[in-house]
Amino acid sequence: DAQEATTTSTIPTTPATTKKASPALLHRLINAPPPTAISAHGSTLTLSTGATILDACGGAAVSILGHGHPEIIAAGCAQLSTLPYCHTGAYTTDAAESLAAILIEDGKRFGLAKALFVGSGSEAMDAAMKLARQFWYEVGDEGVRERKTRWVARKQGYHGVTLGAMGLSSNLPRKVPYAPLQIPGVSFVGPAYAYQYQRAGEDEEGYVARLRGELEEEFERLGGGKEVIAFVGEPVVGATSGCTPAPRGYWKMVREVCDAFDVLLILDEVMCGCGRTGTFFAFEQEGIVPDIVTLGKGLGAGYAPIAGVLISERVLQGLMMGAGSFNHFQTYQLHPLTCAIALEVQKVLRRNRLVERCNEMGKLLENDLYGALAEAKYVGNIRGRGLLWGIEFVKDKSTKEPFDPKVEIGARVQKKAFEMGVAIYPGVATIDGIKGDHVLLAPPYTITKEELRQAVDVTRMAVLAIE
Ligand code: PLP
């Protein structure tokens, strides 16, 4: 129970404070500040009430190394004391160069050639969009420049909050008030979300074939692909549908169709990249390579706000056909501090073989989740890869009938689990009348076996409590 969860924690205790949240801060729920976090160590957060929370979702699938990692802290401090900032349009730094080098050294196997670093996943997606558009601008004639202006993305995808990234997303609750600002030219095809969309009597191959038909039809409609800059998708969807890996062969199909219609493929690995699914890039498990891939969250592991855009040799060569510039500069792009921290994260991942560990711990989590929850009344589906797992709730398992739209089971389970000292990540999205109601688990790759068991135990108790 909650007491046990907190007392078995190995973190040093931090004195409780009773300081109230300031009314000046604009919160997500404007007048309802969330609990105050005051410190963190390993996989555990301490709140101002003195309560400790086992963070089984790594914040928003960010914290891949846990908190208080001495090597990351040392790297950050060293960078702060030598070169905290310089104008990164005017100067380069060892931190940014080395971070790009370590990622591209690995990424070369997949045809990746250069990396750019910005401050968030949303910004990375906007930069990726501009790079893709510029590619066609540089390689194409006037006709291509005029026509290649559209995007094809997926229902149930989430790519961020900036106007570009939001435009590619179909997370409706995050879009409604801003719909008139929506960038033009985005169309959405069906997601690769077998639990809800694969039809009765249709096997995986048949489902993928149907999605191929839909994608080809959409490209045909858009000038036979001549109007489409890129297809955009998350190899494993994170936030909107609650961790949905695609059916086998789906991404190979998408790559083939993009190639056949001369459309770029942008993969958003902001959540599922950096080892989260058990390989550094999630696309490695699909046997394909993208033209552009974005990374975020785990890149800075929560120690620094940093995200990345990696472009392929083909995109690079295309860009080089122009003036040899990418006119996209943000003040904090390539920031030395965030790059130094992300570089150390990469070194720690490699030195401690943590992507491999993520894979191994993922198997344990898979096993435990099925054992604990497969029989639960409202658990319709459990799916995931590596240390990214989703549990989807339905009212009726046999028909997949959802709960009433106003009833958010994921949020209820999250609340119960939090009361018992474990943080998990809820989400709900209703698209095409299909209500995805879920919680996500995405713990640090450094989580211990005991902590993982505790996370599953508490999740199970929270799920049973709502039955
Ligand atoms: N892309 C994906 C797949 C995400 O999950 C997110 C954030 O959750 C983003 C992009 C946006 O990243 P950020 O919140 O860092 O702007």
C-alpha cells in the first residue's frame, strides 16, 4: 500500500516544506496548481508534503537515467563553469560538435548525416518540417516549389504544441481553441492501431494492406504525391493512443509507398527514441530508415531541455543544392549547456549499456503487466516495447465498448496510483468515435527490479480499485 511504497524507498529523506504554490504562475489547470516537487533521486520524486513518488513514467517518458546522476551533474557543472553560453550562430562549441558526432557516428548505419539541436520536441518537429520543405525547394524546379506544400500525418498522432507540430497532430483536446490557426495542407490517414482499427476477420497482413490502400489513395488524391512534402508519424505512438507499436510490416509499407510517390518520410521519435523501445532508434526494429528523424525527451534525460533533428545524406545533399544554408536560427539552438548534458547522457547510455538494460527490463515489465492485469475487468489491451507500455481501458472487453466520453478511466487509475505513491501517465483521445483511454508506463532505464514490481503492483491495485 501507500505507506509501504514510501517506506521501502531507498532515497534520502528530504525535509518537508509547506510552501504554497504562488498564485502568479500560469498552470495547465490555470487555478489548480499541481503538487510541488522539491527534490528527486533515482526513480523517486519527493513532494513538499514529504510524500515520495516512484516515477514509473519518467515524467512524460523523459527521465531515462533517473535523477541525481553524478556524471550528468558533473558534465553540466563543468560546462557552466567553462562556457555557459555563446551565440551559437556565430560560434560552434565542443559540446554541440561532440553530441552531433556521437549520434551521427551511430546514425551513419542508417544513412543519417547531420544533426541539429533545439530546445523541445515541438521545435524539433517544426525544424524537421522546414528542412523537408527546403529539401524540395532546393532540388525541385518552379513546379515542385509551387506544388510541394502539403503533409500527410496520422489520426492518433501527437507531434507537439507549436503551430507546425500541432498542425500535424490529431490530439483534439489540445487543438480545439486554436483550430483557426491550424496550418493548411495537412491530411490525416488512419493510424496503425490494431486494437481499435483492425477489423474482425482481418489479419495483420490484411490490416497493413488496407492501410497501404488508404495511403496510396491519399497520395493519388494529392497530385500523385506531387503536392506532398512528407509523411509524418511516430514509429511507436506515445501520448495520443497510449503506446501503440505498428503491426508488422506497416513501416516497410509506408517507406515503400513514400518512395513510390517521391514523398519524404519524417519519423517523430521524440518519445519513442533514445533507447525507449529497446533499440536506440525505434525505427531500427522496423527495418527501414527515415529521411528525417527527431529525438527529444530522453536526449536530455530531464537534465536539460534539448531535442534533436537528424537528417539523412539524401536530405543533406538536397539542401546543399541551394545556397548551403538553413535559415532557421533560435537563440537557444545548440546551447552549450544542454548539448554538454545530452552528450554525457549519450556516454552514460553507452558506458552502462542502458539501452540493452531497457530492453531486458522491458521484458520483465511486459511479463509483470500481463500477469497483473490481463484478467482485469476493464483492461482491454496491454501493449508496448522496451520500457514504453500502455494499458487501454474499455467498458466491455468483448465488444471494446468504451466508457461514457465523460468518464476517463486512465485519469482515475493515475489518481489512485498517485495516492499510493506511484506516478503513471494517463491519456484519453476520442477520434472517429473511437475513445482511447489509457495509462502509460515509461520508467527510467535504471529502474530497479523491485521498483518495477512496485510500479506494477500499485498499478494493479489502482486498476482493481476502479472496478
Ligand atoms: N512528439 C512526440 C511524439 C511527443 O510525444 C511530444 C511530447 O510529448 C512531442 C513531439 C513534443 O515535444 P515537447 O513537449 O518537448 O515539445
